[in-house]
Amino acid sequence: MQRVQQRDGPLPGSGSMTAGPWGKTMFDTLLIANRGAIACRILRTLRALNVEGIAVYSEADAASLHILEADQAHSLGEGGAAGTYLAVEKILAIAQSTGAKAIHPGYGFLSENAAFAQACEDAGIAFVGPTPEQLRVFGLKHTARALAKQHGVPMLEGTELLDSVGSALSAAETIGYPVMLKSTAGGGGIGMRVCRTANELSESFEAVKRLGQNNFSDAGVFIEKYIQRARHLEVQVFGDGQGDVIALGVRDCSVQRRNQKVLEETPAPNLPEGMADELCAAAIKLAKAVRYRSAGTVEFVFDSDDQRFYFLEVNTRLQVEHGVTEQVWGVDLVSWMIQLAAGDLPPLADLRTGLQPSGHAIQARLYAEDPGRDFQPSPGLLTSVQFPPADGRQLRIDTWVEAGCEIPPFFDPMIAKVICWAPDRAGARAALAQALSDTRLYGVETNRDYLRQILADQPFASGHPWTRCLEGLVYRADTFEVLSGGTQTSVQDYPGRLGYWAVGVPPSGPMDSRSLRLGNRLLGNPEGCAALEITMSGPMLRFNSDAVVAVTGAVIPVTLDGEAQPMNQSFLVTAGSTLALGTIAGAGARSYLCVRGGLDVPDYLGSKSTFTLGQFGGHGGRALRAGDVLHIAPLTDRNVGEQLPAEQVSALPAVRDIRVIYGPHGAPEYFTEGYIQTFFATDWEVHFNSSRTGVRLIGPKPEWVRADGGEAGLHPSNIHDNPYAIGAVDFTGDMPVILGPDGPSLGGFVCPVTIIEADLWQLGQLKAGDKVRFHPVTVQEARTIACRSALARDDDGADARDATDVPASSQASALLQGVALTSPIVLDIGIADTRLVARLSGDTHLLLEIGAPELDLVLRFRGHALMQALEGKHLDGVIDLTPGIRSLQVHYQPEQLSLAALLTIVAGEWDAVCASKNLEVPSRIVHLPLSWDDPACQLAIEKYMTTVRKDAPWCPSNLEFIRRINDLPNLDEVQRTVFDARYLVMGLGDVYLGAPVATPLDPRHRLVTTKYNPARTWTAENSVGIGGAYMCVYGMEGPGGYQFVGRTLQMWNRYRAVEAFDGKPWLLRFFDQIRFYPVSAEALLKIRRDFPLGRYPLRIEHTTLNLADYQAFLRKEAESIAAFRSQQQGAFNAERERWIANGQATFESDEAVAESVEEAAVAVGHLSVDSHIAGNLWQVQVEQGQRVQAGDTLVILESMKMEIPLLAPVAGVVQEVRVQPGSAVRAGQRVVVLETEG
């Protein structure tokens, strides 16, 4: 399918031409039949010439900058070169349909294809390059050799085309070994083999023929004498096609790997006196012989021993390394080529008079390849791209990538050409070394460090390189390779990603921060250094350089080349060694591998931590997998053996005691007093469906004071969305969940307790089946524990007493003096819609709730004004401010800003907010496309009905359910209401990553629904739904409960800088107004592809919202609004009655928990294989009577949202399988019985 992107400018195909300075006419439109860096390079010249550039692209290159920079871009379809950049008919058809007057082929692909050049001319399209005949003559190396020989250019001894391996062997005997076997149509190092013996020549003959046929559609081969210590020199020529030719100096391209150029420079260093002139003269002579047209390169091999040069070949195109010539000679070769093709180039005699070389330029080719693995290509997503600032003169960077670009596996893996110019060679070399050092690319392996090592290596540094000089260079990399990734191994740092909670970005970071910090301290690292978090089963890593490491956390087997290593102690890993971490069999769930100097991964929003759900941070935004390569700091301190003191190695008892602060929501507002006592007296069991997002708990069902959540929802646990603190225990319905470091920032559930900061590390060591008891403490006790901890920060400042000092008159004074407290409320001021209640949410968070528990935009206005007032004070100690629907959470550091001081500031600012009579906030109207009842939404409903709940009242059509529960006459009226509404963004991050929770400004547009019960297990990214009175756009794929209306474009852009996002990764802002407009599902798919790449503009209007004006609107329309609400409530009640009558009012989804039974002893010679963790049995991979080897997978469990294999500990025969797929498994349960061998 073809995609067209056009910028403002002349219409394509207009046929007009612009007059040039020499009385000729410049093209108005030119198509670039290429990709990547050269396509971007040509576009740069086209802009200078005021010529419209048309790009073509393979779908694999959809994120390439050349598409964004072009005036038009047209797809060539899926796949590799054969069906895209080599597809002559497709390219010509696009050129003709767009009215392109010329085609520039760049280099590679069709650039030297005579048939293509002829086809262009036949179609009346100028081919920017040599004539078809010149391409034919020079395109085949054997005919080029014949022409060079005819004109007296020095030649290496060689042959014509060879028809058989026998004739090749005979010729090689005459010439003498070694010889070079070459494809006549080869290029770029492809189809060239050095053969030192007859056997090597015999083995290579068919292979080189095949390479020529596959890559260049020509199987012709020949041989020539191979020079042992050769330099590769070349002369840039430019001919006018009338017999005049200019030579622009000599380039040295000797630094090659497998005949592929790596570094190029001009002028060529250390040539004999007069040699450069001789080379240029020979090149001009040959080019004049054919009246050469356009840019070309005559290549020579220079024998360093006898100081003579010989003709090699002619490249009838622009060279990859043309940039070094441009920098030294101050010319634009691409511009010359285009002007010549248009008949607009001044005479060469005129150009020649102003030519004067100056200084020295060196180019490095930056490739996505791994020098540590024999330079294998490294395709993949670039998650970070940072080049140093380039002025285009001293530093020039020709590239096609930015963060978010994918390096496809189909094409040349070049990322960029880095070119440095200086007055002399030493300066250029130093500048290039610095530029490479300042370049940071992450997501794929590159040859950046290899290039830096070449620059420092003696052959190049001395100015005496030769074509095989790299063979003596031993590449060294400070890296380790992942041989196997383990169950879930990710990069985390401490304290994680702070300051973005308000837009739905969780902190991530280590679940057991204590173990990571202790491991770093053992190694002398800053305690927050990035390390590996290992969950249950660890990785196997091969180190490519020496490193000092330490393993902390849950006890896990650690071996180095098979030898056991201690935990909680630093030890040396030598280059080439394999470090293996086994499976946690005892208490705990996570271990940490720290490396001296830390892991070298880029920051994302200020942290190196991995957020796997958001697919960013760490290594590629995901858990490690086999083949990954991670970089580490060079080892400078080799001291080892330091151990953690025994008292710092935490015990993990059978029942974990976790200390909490009571609140923010307790009894008697939400729970009965009796249930709160039960809550603290219960040994809660960790549910197998727990993860970094949250730890689910199994225990007594709550006793609620309320029958429902009022406007917030039908369940008594429901409240209007408010911010959570990490460690808050929120009741999602009747099941408590401890919010983890990857959890959501907003939610509509009450939280009776919050874990204190000093005990958050314990979350990381909870696994399915563990028991937990909560122990309430005061804020003073919590801060004393934090400050006296072995990990207390040195700069915390005041002691715990100061941090929690609150005036005796405060409602919080009883708690802070150690007296039992009946309420977590520490401040309660104002009345009605000016009431502000402050609730403790742990010892580092304060939850401020505003007004009555109802949907009232006045409350949100005031909450926003309070947030802005607090932000404006730039309070030391405030980490972030996160608003909810009628709330605001302050995350603060009590040792920098005491609770007493914070409450005083909040009360003062609240008084000022309430006194304001004219609150006004900036507001943007953001117009978003909406695919109504999108197929992705229909698919989610189908999955829900199949796997979760078939008879839900909202199935099979959410839209019909919305119509019915709001008493609307038809589905068209549902659609009209949604598209007429202006949805006010009240919160961001309701379901992560800038996902808006919004409600219509006009209450008559507020369609009210219930949420799915139970929730969906899958929701497509950017689905749009309604739950309660709120609209939400899902920020990413995941579970969900809102009723679908459709799907829109992305709310979050991980890497690219797109104008609509205004410098942020999140699209929307608080108090934006969302207006939807209809598009088809097919159109949305195109929009969703183009929008993150900056190729779909959004309409955004800037305005303001005034509270007084809004209140006046509500008063004016009060009667109509009341009538609408009354009718709506009646329909809602009727729907509830139908549910009761049909038995759909309640839905119990009891998740199976394996019963504890006494296991009988196994027979002699038999071995019981027990599960070390609770979960669900997913797969049984063996059967009775099957022979297995030690390490074979017996069954696979699903636990903690991971797949965990249970392995055979010894070889044997399966005697019994005690579980079946889908059954619940408890920790310690017998799963398989093996009869052991021997």
C-alpha cells in the first residue's frame, strides 16, 4: 500500500521548471532512489536548490529521517532490496505519477545499473549520473581493465572473464599466488576473495560467482595479482560529458575489513613526492577517454613496497566517502551532479579556477554491527541516539537515524558517517576520536569503540595504513554477553524514575532497593548505580573484559566457570569467563548482580531503570534475553573480597512482618472497626498473580461500611480516582493489592494502610505462597527507623524528631506522640467545596482530598490551583505532586521538609486558593481521530467473552450497553454524544503513560456506565472507553474495565521528538479539552503509524478555562442538566434491576488455590520433584515413562506473571505426574515423581 506525505510547496507533477543562473532550467521535482544517510544527504542539497524532494522507502525503513525530511514519501512495500530499492518498475511508476523530472540513485542499489539509467532516459526522466554506456563500460571490471590498459594506465597482472575453475587455476599458476578472485560486477567489498593456494581458489570460485549473481545479477569473475602490503587510493573525478574532467585530489581508503572500507581520508598521507599528481593525471586521462559525465571515482592499488600504483576499477557513482573530498575542497558534489543533469552547471573551466584544497578530513563509517561477535550485523531498535553538535564544517555527521528508528536486517547496517576536518591530519584524527567518544548509540551494538581503537592504533595513527592492517588489531570491549536471560532479569537503578508520577510514569527501580544499594556499597559504587535485578531464575553471562561483581538479595546459586562463588562478597570475573546464576530455591524472590562502575545504559526520564510495561528504560525497555550485550565501566580497581556484615544480610522468616502507617482510608469511613483489627491480625498469603506492578494478597473478605461507592462506582471500595503511594495496600474490590514500583499512579480504590519507606524493600522478596503480617507504627517510629538504617542517606539533615514535629493542637499530634490514632486525618479545614482534608499515606506521602466525594469540576479547579501554588514555591524536599479527580498527593522527604511545615504551607495556600474569585487555567482543545467501534475493541470483547465472562450485561456490544444504561434512543445518539462532547482532562496516567481520565464539561454529555467486572485481561493500546462518568484513553496495552467506544492515536511517544508532544513524551496536559472526530479503522491504522513519526499533524487550539464562567454556564443550564440526570439515573436503576432479575448483578470469580495435603513418602530410588513457588500449572512437558536428563523441563508454572520452568534435578524416568494444566499448585507441592538412575 502506498503512503503519500507532502509538505507545503509546489504540487507534484506540475511540470514547471525554475530558471537557473546559467540560462538553463533547474528541476522542480527530483526523486531519490535510495535510503538512509545518502537519501538525507541528497535532500539537504535539494533544499538548498529549492527542488522538491521525493523519497521512496521500504516499510522496514518507515521511521527513517529521509521520509520525514522529504516533501513527498512513497512506499515501495515490504521486504528487502529486491522488491523495494531495486524494483525499477515501482520506482519509475512513482517518478512518473509525481511528475519527477530527475532521479538521483545515490550509491549502491541502482546507482550503477545501466539498464535503469536507460529506462529513466526512455521515460523522459533525467538520470543524475553517468550515461548508460559509461555505466556499462566501467560497470564490469574486466571491460574497465581493458579500457584502462588501452589508455596506458598502469595495470596489475590479471585475466579476462573466466569460464571455469580450471581456467582460473591455470591463470593463477601463470600470475603466481596469492591472487584476488573478483566478481566483475562487485562493489562494496562484495565478491572478493584472496586466494593463496589452488585449494582456496577452487573452494572460492563458485561462491564468488554466486555472490555476484545474487547481489549484482552478474556471475562473471576474473583474477588479478594480489599485493601483500597494498594501499587503496582513489581519485574523485567530475566530468561534464563533453570531454572536460576535474580531479579533486586523492583519498586513502586503505583501512578495510574484509575488503569493506572502514575509515577514509583525504589527502592521502605519506605518498611519494609527485605521486598524487600522477594519480590524478591517470584518472583524468581515463575519464576523458569516454567523455565521462557526472561524479565518479577511479580506484588504484598502491604497492607500498615498490612505491607504484596500479589501476583497480572505476566507480561510476557518488562514493560513500565523497564527504571528505567535499570538506577539503569546499564543494557540494551532489549539487554539481544535479545542476549538470539539469543543464544548469557552470563550465568546469570556471569551477576549476576557484578550487583550492584546504586542510585534512577523515571519515568513520558507524555501523550497527558487533565487533565482539565477528562483526555480525546488529539490527534492532535504537532507544538512544546522541551525536555531538555538528557545524557541518569541522564536524559533519551524515545520518538517517534518531531515537526510535529501527535498523532493519535487510540492508547495509550503516548508521552514520562521522566526518571531521581540521587544518592538519593530527587535528582531524583527534577531532574524530573525540566526536566518536561523544557519540552515544543504544539499542543495538555498533563498531564505535572499534573505530576509536583503529584511530589510536599504530598503522593509522602513523599515517601508514594498508588494506590488511586491521588483521593485527585485537578488539577489546568492556561488555558482557547474555547467553541466557533467566526468568526475568532487568536493569534497575535506585531510586528509579522520580518526578513523573503525575503523568502515569512509575518509579520502577529495584523492588528490593536495600539489596541493590548494599551490593553497590560493597563495590564502592554510588548506591544508586544500575545493576541487574534477577527474579527467581538467573541469567548466564559471558564477560568480555575483567570485572568485579557482587551478588546480594535472596540466596541464589552463583558459579564462575562452574566454580561456586560467595554471595554478599565482591569477587573478580576475568575476561572470557562465564558467570551463571541459578534458581532461588529458598526464601525470597529477587537477587541483584552489581558490577563495579555500574552498567552503562542510557537514562530515560532521568533513570536507567527498566519499565517493561512501558517498554522503556534499561536495556531496550525489556527483560534481558539471549544475545543481548551490555556495556560496563572499564575496571580500574581490582580489589576484591569485601563482605557485607552479617547484620546487614536480612533474614526472610516464614511470616514477614511489614510495618505500615494507618491510612489514608480507614474505619469508620470505609471499613468497620472490627475489620481493621482483623486486617492487622491476619497472616496474609501472597497470591501467585503478583508482580512488580503489585502484590496481591489472599485473606479475609473486607467488611464495608458503605453499600457502594456512590458516583465513583457500584462497589464500596470505589472512590473517585486519586493518587497512590508506592506501598499502598489498595482494595481492588475485595482483594487487597500492595502497589509495586511498576504500579499505576492513579486509581479508584481505597487504601487502609501504606508500607513505610524503610520496609518497602520487603516487597521485592515476596513470592507466591509467602505469608505477610502488617504491623502499624507511628510516623515518628517510621522516620526513626529510616534515619537509623544502615542505608540512611548522609545528607538527610534533621533527625526524625524534627521531621515529624507537628503542633500539639493538630489532629495528628496523638499519632506523633505515640498514642493510638483512630483516624489517618492530620488536617481538616474549610467546609463544603472549600473543605481540605489531609491524610497520611505512609511516612513520605500526604494525600489532600477536596470537598465532598462527588464529581465537581469546581473541586478540580481548586486542586489544580493548589498544585500550581505549591509548584511555584519550589519547596525543598518535595519530590512530586500528583493530582486526582478531587485530590492532590504530595510526595516529600520528611528530613528536608517536615510534616508540620508542609501542613502549614498547604493550609496557607489553600486559604489563598479559596479566596480567589476568578480562577482561570490555560486549556488546549486537542482534536483526536476516533475509529468508532474499532476492530481492536471488538477483538477485546470477543476475548473477554471467551476467556472471562460470557454473559456480562455489556456483551457483546459495549455501545448497546451504554445506550441502554443512559436511556438513549439509538446507537447514533451514543455516537453523537461522544463526538459532541468536550472532554476535560482531569488526570493523567489513570492507566499509565499520560493516559487521560476526562469528563465532559457539559454534564449532559456525561454518559455513565459501570466498569467490567471482572476486568478484561487485554485491551488494545489507545482504546477509548467510558467508566462511571469518565472517559479514558488507554496509554498502553494491558487489562482494563472501561466500556469501549473506539480507538484513537498514541498518548505517549517513547523516543521521537514530535511537534504535537511539545518536547514531552506525553501528549496531553491537565485541563486539555479533547474533541473527537470520526475516521475509519483503516485510516486510523495509517494515522497510528505516521503520528509517532511526526507525519500526522494534530489540530491544537490554545484557550483558557475560567471557573466563574463555567459556574455561570451550569447555573444557566441547571434545569436542563437536572432533567438529563434524572432520566439517566432512572435508566441506570432500571438496568440494575434487570441484572438482579437475570442473575447478573454479581459475579464471583474464585481463583483456585491449591489445598494443603500431606504428601506420602516416595519409594526408595524415587525422587519427589516439588514446586518451589505457588502458581497455576500452565504446561506439562513430560509423560509417564518418559526418560529425562538433568536440566530438562518437566512442567511450566505461571506465577508472578511469569513463566517459570520446573527442571529435572537428576536424570531418570518419569513415574508419576501429579498435576494437570490449569490446576493450582502450592509452594512445596509434589509435581512429578522420578525414578532415579543408578
